[in-house]
Amino acid sequence: MAEEAAVRAQAETVRRLKQDKADADEIAKEVAKLLEMKAQLGTDEGKQKFVLKTPKGTRDFGPKEMAIRERAFKAIISCFKRHGAEVIDTPVFELKETLTGKYGEDSKLIYDLKDQGGELLSLRYDLTVPFARYLAMNKITNIKRYHIAKVYRRDNPAMTRGRYREFYQCDFDIAGQFDPMIPDAECLKIVHEILSDLQLGDFVIKVNDRRILDGMFAVCGVPDSKFRTICSSVDKLDKVPWEEVRSEMVGEKGLSPEAADRIGEYVQLHGGLDLIEQLLQDPKLSQNKVAKEGLGDMKLLFEYLTLFGITGKISFDLSLARGLDYYTGVIFEAVLLQQENERGEEPVSVGSVAGGGRYDGLVGMFDPKGRKVPCVGVSIGIERIFSILEQRLEASEEKIRTTETQVLVASAQKKLLEERLKLISELWDAGIKAEMLYKKNPKLLNQLQYCEETGIPLVAIVGEQELKDGVIKLRIVATREEVNVRRESLVEEIRIRTSQC
Amino acid sequence: MAEEAAVRAQAETVRRLKQDKADADEIAKEVAKLLEMKAQLGTDEGKQKFVLKTPKGTRDFGPKEMAIRERAFKAIISCFKRHGAEVIDTPVFELKETLTGKYGEDSKLIYDLKDQGGELLSLRYDLTVPFARYLAMNKITNIKRYHIAKVYRRDNPAMTRGRYREFYQCDFDIAGQFDPMIPDAECLKIVHEILSDLQLGDFVIKVNDRRILDGMFAVCGVPDSKFRTICSSVDKLDKVPWEEVRSEMVGEKGLSPEAADRIGEYVQLHGGLDLIEQLLQDPKLSQNKVAKEGLGDMKLLFEYLTLFGITGKISFDLSLARGLDYYTGVIFEAVLLQQENERGEEPVSVGSVAGGGRYDGLVGMFDPKGRKVPCVGVSIGIERIFSILEQRLEASEEKIRTTETQVLVASAQKKLLEERLKLISELWDAGIKAEMLYKKNPKLLNQLQYCEETGIPLVAIVGEQELKDGVIKLRIVATREEVNVRRESLVEEIRIRTSQC
């Protein structure tokens, strides 16, 4: 009896809650309607105050910024193509669950879309997880691809230093079961080529291996369960001094002071082949299986990098940890060094411009049968590179053209609009890049000024006498030279005169 | 007394509704917590079943699709550059209020982001509103720009016909105070050039003017307040027959049958200059001020299009209305015509591939002082074009290359990995596009097969004897010809042999 009553009470509660929910929905709808009416009223009155801005942490690219961006992309894409990469693209959002459990502590920075009915979606956080999803979904076990696209992180923006909430990543990845360290070495070669090509100044590429880190944690006495969180602490070493990192490990994360101190000794080590050899002899580390594997592969990597002739810029650095959860082997990060250091001190790093590593388990997380596809890849952090190129361009006072127009179709007298339209149409149809002013009767001076401002090298001037003679007057803006060209030769003449531009 | 009771009852209702709302929120929170816990459990067990798909209405672009996409983009971008356009880019999301009140009935299709604290954001719905926001924000009164980017609409996808929820728009717009119809005519010329260049088959560009429509509505007896909604009905004429549109006007929208019938007579008219002249003589329409303005400008537009030599593909069509709220003058839409029509019937349109028009009021909606910047622009609907190009490529069985690799660095014997690495590094540094298999000892047959599959035209074969002789064996894949090339001439030889590719 009591049970029956309880069940009935429960059913009543459920019924009431459902009703409440329906009521609340009704209210929400009414409120939405009112707000919409208000917005429409606002529109009709033309009075509403817009906040005229882009969302926090984002920016527009005007024509000048785009010209710089295209330059940087060109260098990066031509490097990726030089290494035989195909290109893919994926949607800007993914199913929310696709991103779940991939980014560790950074997951809180993911942008979710509002639930408007249907699937739950999130904006992509990087290009690596969508790539892994793409491979698993299409059962691809073997590909070398690049992908250049925007990713989204609800991070604290620092826009002057090139840290945005919407930013480009330029990713190159090699997926497939291959002999050890050959694709890994190519990724480092690519970073080296791109940073050299862009002439961003001196740089160093730090290299480490998650297996060496894990082995190091083990021999230092870090419990297995704390590996990832202690790894996150080590990752902060490029921004904060060891003392702070140590106190986070001991204070917040409950690591024993002895273990922390042992880690402290390792993470200050950096060097080349000699350091690898030294650690392979390290009495503790050499006894640890994963560390030994990692060190063996690191040695092989350095041999390949020697053949590529780039070890001068590579530093095996035990303090490099990388934040993301999905790395399983080699990890690396390229940092620019302070350009002019007048006091002769050791160069200070001004920031990471590329990073990457091996992630052999990520594709398996998406495959229904857990089939793994080993992957290694690199991501170029282009926003910081843009910032540097922009600053440099501003300092150099180089005038950058934002169009490719070869010729302005102009007129010397009034009432020649029709003739200008006819001529420009001929030029467009012949593939010539041509502009005209959108005025019926523009002044010649204004037309010439437009060329000066925008860098158009030639002016094709239509005049009454020239029309009678079957010629067009071609003016070379830089020299102010003018020549009459027969109309049928005009296209060819423009091509010749702009082929050096 | 009765009044007081009513007020009290109302207050009680409000209190109860508020409580209900709070309860419902509490439930929603609890559910969210449980779902999160469930998700975390799933992660820890590594067991959760991923739905391996892209979000509804979106797709990945694999290397082949990208190759087709790049071809189409190339044609479009080179046309935009030929017309002297600069390029800009804006963020993928805007403040929600930036998009409010711009799209009329379509606003319900906007993707909102979840409120995660901070600003309320929405994904852009087109590139026109962000462009207007950009102009107002930067006080730009004069620009010709293109913008190619993805936009987002929560519409019903029909992917086989190229209708997606995430899709590219390729926009070209001219902003500024200019003499009438010159920029408008250029927009139509651009559509004509691009559709001709892409060889998509026969097409027609329908043209109309919002002022002609408004004047027509007025003389047909449509009340002012119903202009926009009746315009929406007319917009459906390309998909549904007049009878259905008429019954929507009369039934749903309360228009008088007489007014609807008068509209019905006008909207079946289409033609060229002759139709414009006829309507300028129309006893009713010629008395209407805005209609007369619109017809006068339409006449001027046709004169300019005649000079451009493209009136053959232009149809002045009184049934063209365009859905969006922001148009104020000329509107147009390009449709592809059914390719092969064996029964000799009138060609049937298979779908819109470009559209646009004049929107002189939009920038003013963003300017704090309401300053207007007249604009006209065109948007190329690239997804439908992709679909057509993809189908055509599939039918043609043309093999499309997805990389640009010039040479594969191969070896004829074992133990030559180091030599391959050294050689490929030299080639990369000289700017040659080169690949190698990531195997220590690949079989020569496998290496040659890789070239056949991926279309690599040359193989640089490292062999022991050749190393001693200081030469590399260069194999031309297509002819199976092999030549020994001195190592120092290899780069030059590869350049020459691939310059025709």
C-alpha cells in the first residue's frame, strides 16, 4: 500500500515537473517573441545602438593584412607541396562527442554551439582531432596531408602577441605504419625549411619524447596516476621558473618533495647526441623500458637530422612536455629567439611558432574496433608569424600593393563613358586586369591619382582624336611616358609592359 | 474589488510561473550534470561508441574534392582580381546582435553559439552583413573587395543537389557613391565571365529591381505593410506554380483576390529592352514614382550590358524577388538551364548558381549616425558548381592528380636509406618537389608502383654503382626510359623534364 502510494506520488511529481517544464518553455517563447518585437521596433526606428566590434579575441583582415597573410601562406603551402602532401578540409564544427576526452585540462576552452534542436556541436579546437576522425571514418590507413584552417579556443586573448580566440593553424601530418623516425624527421625538416624561408630570425626546435618523460616520472617516483598532471606542470616551464612549477607539483598536486627535486634535475638538461648517449648510460633511466625505447628512437632521429644537416637548430630538451593529452612519442616545439641581444646574454625565447609530435593512439579512439593508425605531424602557429611580418613591414615602410590591376581605362574628355566601357570589356575578355572609375565624366587628374595611390602601372587613355585614329594612348605611370598603341595591339603591349611587374 | 482580485490572481500566476521556471532550470542542471558524469565514465572506460560522422548538412573535402574545389576557386578568384578587387576576411562568428533584423523570415536559420559567459555570438549567415559591419566599423566609404569563406544556415540540407548547412560563398562587392548602374553592370559582367569560364552549360541571368517590385505592388493595390511578405511569396515562383503562390497571398497573407490577379499578370512578364520600354508606357506603372525610377535605371543597365556584349544571357524578369530583406535596387540571379533538352521544349532552369543586388541601406544600419554607403554585389554559390564539376569529372574518368610531386627518390638495393635521405634533402633545399617511401629497405617495384598510382613523373634511383660513379639514375615513368645524370646536374635535369607537366 505504502509502495503504491509512493509510486503514485512519484508519478504525480513527474507529471507536475513535465507541466512546469512546459510552462517554462511557454514563458521562454513569449519572452523571445517580445525581444524579437523589440528588436524589430528598434530596426524600424533605426535607433538601436550596435556595438560595432568583432567578437572578443577575433579580428578582421583588411586588404593589407591579407596581402601579408597570403605571403606567409604561400611559403608554407609551397613547403607542404614540396614534401608531396595532399590537402583536405573538414567542417568548422564537429559533433561535440568527437572532441570529448581529447584535450585534457584544455577541454574547458572549447566553444559549444547552442542546442537549437538536433545534434550537439562544438567548434574545432585544433585540426588534429578532426583529421583523426576523418581517417577513422574513411578507413584511411595511409596519407600525407596538409590542412590550413581556423580553429577556436576560448582562451584569454593577447592579441598584440598574436594570441587570438580564432586563429589559423597550418598542419602537416603523416599517417601510416612506417619504419621508425623517418616521417618524424621529415616533420622537423619541414619546420626548419619554413622558419628559414620566412626569415623570422634565429630559432631553435626543442625535441623530447613522451616516453622519455614517462620513464623519467617513473624513475623519479611519480605515481602512474599523476603522470599526466605532472606533465602539465612541466609544460609550464617555458613561462614560469622551476621554483613555481615545483611548488605546484608539491603543493597543489601532492607530489613528494623528493620526487619533485629529482624531476628538477632532469628537466634542466638540454643538448644533442651527447646528452642522449649520457642518458642511455644513466643508471636509473636506462633501466626503464619506455625511457630506453624513447632514447633509442631519439638517437635514430638525430642521425636522420644530421643527414638533413639541421641539427644546429635542434635541441633535445627534457623540459619540453606539450600540453595536449594525445601525444605518445616524439614531441617538438619551435621557438624564435630574441633577435638583437646587445648585452651578449644567452638568447631569450620570445614564443612558440610551431609544434607537434607523434600521436599513435588518436585514430584508434575513433575506430569502432580500436584499430590504430600511427601519426606524426606539425602545426605552424601562423598568427604570431603574421604579427612579426606585420611589424616588420610597418617598420620598413615598404608599400604593399593590395590589387594586381595592370591598367586603368581612363578618358581625357567628357562623354566617353561608353567608349571606356567598350574598351574595358575587351580587356577583361582578353584576360587583362583592368579597372575604371565609376564616374560618367571623371577628371583625368583624378584618374592618374588613383593609379599613383593603388600602384596601377599603366593607363589606357581614350580620347576623341585617338578614337578617330584607331589608337589608344598608353601612359606608363612611373615614367609619365605616353605612347600611342594601335587598338588591336593594346592587349599584347599591356602584357609585355607588365610582365616584369 | 473584482479588479483587485484579478490583479492578485495575476500576481499569483506570475509568482507560480517564476517558480516553475526555476524548478525546470534546476532539473535541466541536474540532467546536464548526470550527462557529463556519464560522458566522463565513458571516457575512462574507453568504451563509448562514437558516432563517426560529420555534423548534419556538412561534409569533408578529401584530396580529390579539394583538387576540384581549387580549380573552381582559381577561375573565380582570377576573375575577381581581373576586376581589380582587394580581398578581406572576417571572423566566422559575429556578435549575435550584428545579425539581428537583417534576414527577415530566414533569421530562424542562424546558428547561435552557446552562452558560455561573455558575448552572445552567432555563426555568419552570409558575407554581406559582416562586410557592411566591417565598412561601418572602419568608416570605409569606398572599396571593391572579394571575400571567399564559409557561411552557415540551419536549413534542410539537400546534399546531392549541393545544398549544405556549411557552404562556401564567393562574394564580390563594390561600395561607394558612384554614377548610376556602372558598378551594377560590372557585377553582371562578372557573373557572365565566371559562368562562361567554368563551362557549366547554358545559363540565364534574371534581373529585376526592388523599386519596380514595390511600384508594382503599389499599383496592384497591395497595402504598404504587406510589401515585404508579398515579396516573399513572389520569391517562391521559381519553385512553385503561380496558383499556389496566389493562394498563399490570398489565403495566408490576406491579400484581395483582385490585387493578387493584377500581380499575376505582371510577374509572368520577362524580356529585354522592349519590355522595359513597354512598362515605361504602362498607364499605371508609369505613374508610380519608384517604379519609374527603377525602370529608368533598368534601361540604363541594359545599355551598359549591351556595350559589354552580354544581353543575350540577361532576362529582365518581373517574377524575380530574392528573399533577403536588405536589397534596395537592382537584384539578379543566375540559373543554369537544363543541358540537353531533346523534346525541343523551352529550357528548364536547374538551379541558381549566383545572385546578388544593390543594398544601399545596410551599412547605415551599423553606422551610429546612420551614414549610408551604397553597395552592390554578387555572390557565387560554389557548392552547386562543385557538384556539377564533380559529376562531370566522374563521368569523364579523367585521372586527377592530388599532389604536385616531381620526383620520387628511390633505391635499387638495400641499406641505402641514408643515401636517399641525403639526396632528398638536397632536392628539397633546391625547391624540387620530392617524396620517398618511409621504409628502410623498400622494394624497387613498390617504389615504381607508387609513382604510377600517384602520377609522379620521375624517379631518382640511388644505387651502389651510381654512387661510386657520382651519378643518379633518372627514370621517366611514362616511357620507362632511364638516363644517368651527374649528381650536380640532377636538379636542373628534373626542372627541365617537369616544366611541361
